[in-house]
Amino acid sequence: MRTRADSLVLPPGARFTCHQCGDCCRSFPVSLSESEREKYASRDWSSVLPGHTGPVFDEVARGGGKTATLLKRRRDGACIFLGTENNLCQIHAKLGEAEKPLACKLFPFTVVAGDEEDPRPRIGCHFACKGLAAGDGAPVQGERRALEGLAEELGKVISLAPATEAVRWDAARSYGRSEVAVAATLLAAELQDAGRAFPERILAATKFLDLFAKSAFSQVKDEKRREFVEILAQGVREQVKKGLLRASTKRPTFPERMLLRQILGMAVRREPADLVTAGILRRTSRRLSSFFSGAAFAAGGGSFVPSGRSKRVRVSDVRKLAPEADPAAPIADAALTRYFVAHLSARRVTDSAFKVREALAGYGLLFRQYPAILLFARAACLAREGAELDASDYASALRTADWTFGHVPWTLGVIGGVRRGLLEDLDGPFLHLAWCAKRPG
């Protein structure tokens, strides 16, 4: 597909400048398209990788008899093309940026197909990237032309035609994409309202979404649906302003506590990029390690190294010793706002690549990132032995929280059905705020 000058929806307020840290080259496998595979197979790489012989990619078996073509990794797990001294991609340095894989040129952004409400493709964000999570780089709006070119290139590989199929809302219902798109737009607008503190905005957003979920659209005529949804949003906003709607302060149930701990445990899980090509013994060992780590988190403990830090911290110490997190503080407000607005603007929850298939549960998972980010920010502060939280702690927290977000099929199977019911309770995120943000007692 070809793009027009205004044909992309960019994430509002997002800022990015590459830090040349090389983390993406060490942490994520790089997939090649069929045309890239053919080009790389026929190229002489001796000037780029002196001494290397043979192909520069591996063919990895996928489900359903499919295969993926991934760039090879070094013994230390990094991409074979990552410079050992300067963290520069050797393809970029010696052949030019245009010769890099499309996946690398796009990172830390994604391109999501538009919908009936707005057919323009949308740019999504990988907050696992240090440069994006920091929020202090150049405005992404200034990269519009470059992103348009990458979107056009991607459109030759996969279809970016507007999605038209209905959205599976929960286990029993599906909604038209137009209704869900209007709701997502209103949610993003709600969270962008800088005139109110973030806790008030996210409360209004979840209360609106709860009412939206309980509405019977089959009883509302098509031309009235947008008006109906907008009235819901405005009514909720006014009730929150007047203090008539408040966050729940009840104690979370045992299953709800277990769910949050599973989310935390999965977020800190770091699968090496070369694991996909590793032997069965290494993969089995990794699974066992992940199982025991997950069990520790489920028990309310566990330890991890926050993103961008070198010291391992225990969850119990984070809760008892780390400075408390105030989501209304300016640095917290800024980080939380750019994170949630970016995901809502990109329609992340209803993207076909999102592993939670039911949109309501997907939104429940997204909003549970709220207490998780506060806990991870405290962990980052404790790991550097800080006296109070700063912007780098929240940048670390966004990276940690977003690492596996959307990549885990939380609602599959019998246990998944239980998780889906919990995720659909939009009071859930607020039940964990005290546990995650404050010291016990």
C-alpha cells in the first residue's frame, strides 16, 4: 500500500532518540522477510563480517509447519552484526541504514493496521527500548516522513488494509470495530488531559470502560452509537471530578493477588534472544528456571534486576525499603501518561498480534500495568540506592513492564478462563496500588 503525507497516526507526545546502547541487538531476535532472506543469502558479507563464513541467518521451525528466518547470534547472545566495541550495527556502519532488516529500521516502533473509524495505519511503541522509555528524546512527530517510508515498505510484506472484522469483546460478545475505536479514542483523550492528576484520569478511564462494557449496543441505532459513547465518557468524567466515583479500596481476593504476581513475574522474565535456536537441554533448563522464578513471585517473593540497573533486588525488600511511589508526582504522571496514551492510540489491545484475544480482558491487563509500573519504579530506585524516585526509575519501570506485555496468552485454557474473569474486573488495578506503591503498614 502507498502512504499519503497524513496517512499515519503517530503516538501523541512520544519522544525518541537512539541511545546506541545496543540493548535491542542483544535482547530481541531479528526476523527477515522472504525478500530479505533471498538478498542476504546471495550477498558477500566478507567486508562486513571479516572471517565469517556461511549464512548469516538461521531457519527456525514454527508451529503449523512454518519456519522463521532469524539473524544469527554470537556466543554472547547478541546479533552477529552488533559491533563489539561501539554498539553500532555493522550493516548500518558499512553498507548504510537502507540495507538493515526492516524489523531493525522500525524498532522501537510498530505499524498497526487502521480500522473503519480511521483507516490510517497507527504507529505503536516498544517501551522496552531505553531511548523511548526515557521520554527525553526528539518528538516522534518529527520522524513522520521516515515512518511513512517504513510503513510503505512494510505494506509490501504484510497487508495494512483497515481491519473490518468485529472485535471479540468478551467470551460471549463481539462489538463492531467502530464502537471499540471510538471508546479507545475517548480513553486516550481522557488520559491526555493534563489539567487533572493521573490518578483521577485513569480512574475516569476505567470507570468509563466499565460502563461501556455493560452497555447493550444492539439496542442503540448505528448513527446514535458515537453520541451514546461520548455521553457515557462525559458523565463519568464529571462524576469523578465531583468525587462521586472513587477507586475501590477493598482487599484483593487471593486469585486477584495471584494474578498480579504472575503478571509481575512474567514481566521480569528475560528470554535470551538466541534461545529460539538453542538445543533442547538449554531450553529445558531455561523453562525450569522460569518455573521456579514464577513460583517465587506467586508466593509473594521473587527477585529480579530492574531494566537498566545492575543490582538484583527482592520484591519483599522493594516493598519494605524503597521510597514510596506517588502517581500524581510530575515525573510519575509524565511517564504513566506517555505509556498508556501510546498503547491506546495504537489500538494495541485490539491488534491481531496481541495475545489476549478478548478486548475487555486485554484492557484489564493494560490497566494492571499501572500498579506494576509503580512497583518497578521503586525497584529501580532501590537498585541504585536512591533516596527518592527520579525520572530514570520510571523509565526503567516502563521498560520492565512492557517487555512481555501483549506477548502472553493469559486467557487460554481452563486456567485462562479464570484469569479472563479477573482481568475483566476493571476495579482490579486499583486494589493493588497500596501493595505496589507504599511501604507495608
